[in-house]
Amino acid sequence: MWHFAVSVFLVELYGNSLLLTAVYGLVVAGSVLLLGALIGDWVDKNSRLKVAQTSLIVQNSSVILCGVILMIIFLFKTQLLTLYQGWLLTLCYILVITIANIANLASTATAITIQRDWIVVVAGEDRSKLADMNATIRRIDQLTNILAPMAVGQIMTFGSPMIGCGFISGWNLMSMCVEYLLLWKVYQKTPTLARKAAKVEASELKQLNVKKESDVKPAEGVQLIIEKDVSGFEPQQEKEVGCAARIAEPFITFRDGWVAYYNQPVFLAGMGLAFLYMTVLGFDCITTGYAYTQGLSGSVLSLLMGASAVTGIMGTVAFTWLRRKCGLIRTGLISGVAQFACLILCAISVFMPGSPMDLTVSPFADISARLFENEPLPTIASPEPEMIFATGMPNLSNGSIAPADSDPEMSPEPVPLLSVSLLFAGVIAARVGLWSFDLTVTQLLQENVIESERGIINGVQNSMNYLLDLLHFIMVILAPNPEAFGLLVLISVSFVAMGHIMYFRFAQKSLGKQLFVCHTPDPKEAPDSSPPGNTSTV
């Protein structure tokens, strides 16, 4: 709910520009990039219940506080603009982005511990059960993506942004209590969650990393890697650590985490997933902000996001079916082809009627004007009786769009919706392949990363995801005007293609000549009498 609403709130605050939403995305991506390994290391070093409870409380409390601040800004925006030459309002923007970033970091910790660790422990060594649980969690996530944006979109369309902020704050307060109770019940019913393998020391981690070349390739029948020592934490004697060592410790953890990630056998698969984040073809704050500038109302956007969630659920169903028929690694390959085929529609939409792409306008015109020519911040024009968009969105003023108060006889014709329709058709259809591919890489990481490294490896994977996400936000900051969005679409399709090429290389190295042999007998899913370290052949 918050993920959908925050982008619309920022566009509403800053006017018809993607600049503020891009800055928010840049801060979020940069924070996870720098702190992802440290968050994962913190998850590894602490008990599962403590990590889940702490991250849950911090995440929801930050969203509640951010919602309250946004309500104050919307209520007193005119007064804030006049105080200290607008610097107080700028300070409020910074505060909102900072608190929202804290909420996202806490959400990252929650996702690592629940979706990458708890679920593996609950599933045990049954890979089929793990796949079903992964798909079920993703379906729940997609279902909330249908209901939550629809609720917020309707409230903001027929109410006001201030009412939307209040609703989200109240909802997070209530949901925090419910989630806390559910986590406690799961922990009580699964005794193995209380036992956690000790964290591998840095020296041992380096020794494990150098064994990459001699490791067995991850076959389709690979069993879950479970630590032999699950007796729990043993209190270790505290050693006297100097001040310099304490300062250097986060940097050492950061370095060791990235080295360990690089030496994982599923490194290329993880990189392939990360490259999919270098895109504006998703329902993030950039795409929703762009759609908002093209005249789509919050109500229409919420319905489109709901449709994307439906196709996402279809992707989870496709994942479980393809995995049974073709095996896990081949499922990722098929999903990648399906996603890329759908995104071709987005590339075509760039050249269709209604597309704002104009190569005669410099992509950097908007940002350079505001930085070097001191143009005033854009504002949303007051609604006029005459609407130019079929969606019912009031005309928005921007440097590239005719102002709303121009002569009615000179007003432009209604903008065709063919381009934006094709764009969202491709984005929504591609969710089937995207989520199936995402589940494939998620399970590959779950099956091939040892318990004591799950947190830090998945933390680095999140950092890689956000590194590419960071690049796409930098692109939008440099070229925030709608005329440049078509170029961003074409660049995005190229990066998706490169990501799937990397995954193809991983699949080729793993399966060799059997890559295109679609049918693989499903090996015994429950643990058998064979030693845990053994792997079955394809």
C-alpha cells in the first residue's frame, strides 16, 4: 500500500515532474546498496525472532510517522512555502524521504529473514514444498497488490491525498499488531526456528570461497544445503577490540559479503535477476509518476496495478507447473523468454501515436533548466471544466505541455491513449514471466546457500538489485521530462535482454547438453537415506 502511495504523494507535492520521485528512488537504492550486506550480516548474527520483530516494528512505525508528516505538509503547504523562502518545505521533503528510506531498509531485513530464511527452515529438505511455499507467499503479495492500491487509489481520487495519508497510517498501526501476533504463532509452532547455525568466521568464509572451482555444479536434483551444526548459538567469549577495528568491521563485512556472493555457484543467475531492476517498465514510483503525467488518474493507476498483480499470480502458477514439467533451471529460461517477448510491446509503444517522445527536445532540458536557470518549481494547474484526457485527469502544466489557462480555441486535441495503453499492456503481460523468473532465482539461492550465509548473501543480492535500480533512477534524474521516457523504455528493454542472457549462460554451465531436454523426472522430494552433501544428477 505504501509502495504505491508514496510515488503519487511525491508527484502531488512536487508537480508534474518525476524529479522528486527519482530522488526518493535514488536514496532508497543507494541505502540498500551500501547497507545490504550489513543488514544481511545482522540477520545472520541474531536470533530469528528478534530480527523479525525488530524489523517489523521499525518498518511500520516509520510508515506511520511518514504519513503523519505528509498530512501536515498537505494541510499547511501554502504557509510552508512562505516560511524561510521555501526552505522549510524543502526540509520537510528531506525528512519524508529519510523516514521512508528507513522504512524500506527495515522492509529489506524483514524480507531477508522471512522469505529467505524462515521459509527454508519450515520447508525442511522438501524442495517441492519449498517451491509451493515460495509461490504461495508471492500470491499473497500479489493479492495485496490488487486490494491495497485499489483502496488507496479510490480514496485519493474521491477524497484527498491528506485522507489517503491518514488511512495508510491507521492501517499500518493495525497491521503491525496482527503481523507481530502471526510471526509469534509461526515461531511457536516451528521449534527448528529457535535453532540457528553459528555464523562462519571471516577466515573460514574465505576458505569456503576459494573452493568455487571445485564445487559441484548445481543440478536439478540438488538438495537443500543444511548446516550440520544446528545446535543453536553458543556464547562466545568477547574479545577486546580496538576502536580502529570497530570502525573497520562494517567495511570488512561489506567486502567479505561481496566476495562470498561472487563465489556462489548461482552468481550468474543472481546477476541476471539484478539486471531486471535496471528498468522503468514496472509499477514503481517512476512508471506511476509517468502515467500520472500522461493523464491517468489514481483510480485508473490502481486498477492497472491490480491487473499486474493478477498476471503476477498467474506467474506463480506457471512457476510451479513449469518446475514440475521441466525442472527448476529450465523454468527460469522459459520465463525469461516469455517476459522479453511481452516487453517488445513496450518498445513498440514508444513509436505509437500519443507517445510524448520527442528527439528534438534534449533529454536533459528539464533538469538543466531547474538547476542552472532557477526556474520555479512546477505546480499542478487548478482543475478546469474542460478535460483534455479521456481518463478525466485535469490538465497538468509542464514545460512540454500547454498550460491549462490557454485560449480554449488554441487548446490541443485530446491525446491518443494508444501509446500508453501498449506500454502498460506490455508491462502487465510481462509480469507472468517476471515473477516466474524471480521465484526461480529465489529458490536457486535458497537451495545453494548454506544457512550461516543466507542473510549476508541475500543482503548482497538485494544490494545488486538496488545497484541496477539506482542506475535507472539516475537516468530519470538526468532526463526527467516525459519526452525522454521513450528512450528510457528502450534502454530498459536492452538491460532485461542482457539479464536473461546471463541466466542463459548460468543454465548452460549447469545443465550442459541437457539444457533443452525439457522433461526431467522429478527426484524424490522428501529427504532420503543419502548423505546431505550428495547431489543427484539431472
